[in-house]
Amino acid sequence: MTEVSSLTGRLLVATPALTDPNFDRTVVLLLDHDEEGSLGIVLNRPTPVDVGDVLEPWAALAGEPGVVFQGGPVSLDAALGVAVIPGGEGPLGWRRVHGAIGLVDLEAPPELLAAELGSLRIFAGYSGWGPGQLENELEEGAWYVVESEPGDVSAPDPHRLWRAVLRRQRSELAMVATYPDDPSLN
């Protein structure tokens, strides 16, 4: 079996060729990637549901916009909290994933994390791939893989994140940011 190089903490940016409507122009943060599969969250799909409507104790800590994001098409009834905590080890109730980005235990009392949270987003569902599935999609050209930045998790305008991530690349990928929503209109 081929060894899988971990992409944990990196971003998957949907290419214009990706036709799956679940992932059209999405930016996915990979929270876990190994030979057993991959798990990530879509960073740029806010829903109209306020965090306070589903997880009221966490509402005051959620960054703007204070809504739940659709993390992907899998387990939409489950919630994941992702937070940026700069510096050292981080508090109880938070597990580092990559750099300053980590997962929040939403069963923990929010007071445990409140003083150290740099930003928090709540995601309903996640994006998942079985063993080798993501690697196949990468070979097919469905995703660009780029480095994440802590600010990606809390982008103030998530609808512009796809273009913003592409635009900051120091390669021909920056040009993809100008790709029209509907190329047939050109």
C-alpha cells in the first residue's frame, strides 16, 4: 500500500472543474488525513441559523457572522467547534489540529475556553473521504491543496474566501481567482 503524506491542516480549494454541488467553490480545512481517510470542514458555507438557536452557551464566543456553517454533507445533525488559540498548549476542552487551529469540545463548559479563544466557528456536519478517495480526487484535478492560515477559520466574509485563498497564492493559482462563475457567459 502506498504511504499517504498527511495533509492535515492544509486547505482543499475546489477547482472550477469540480462539479459536485456540495463542493462548488468551497474551501475545506482538513482536520485529519491519513491512510484511513480524511475529514474536513467547509469554511465558506454559512447557514441562516444563529449559533444561539442550536448551541446557546457558545453563542457569545462565536465569531462574526454568529451563524452555524455547513461543514459538509456528512452528519448534518452533528456539530463541530473549531477555534484559533494562539500561543502555547491551549486550555482544557481544546485539541490542537494544526498550528493555532484546533477542535473545541462542545460538551465542555464555555467558560473553560472563553479567556483564550481567538475565534470560534460552529459547523454542522463535515466532509469525509474513505481510504484513497481524496487522493483519487486530487489526481483527477478536483482540488488545489494550499497552506492554511489561522484567519481562514474566521474569515469575516466567508463568501469571498474561495477567491481570497486563491488570490494569495504565489503561483498561477492566483489567476484562477478570476475564473467566472459561469464561463459560458464569456
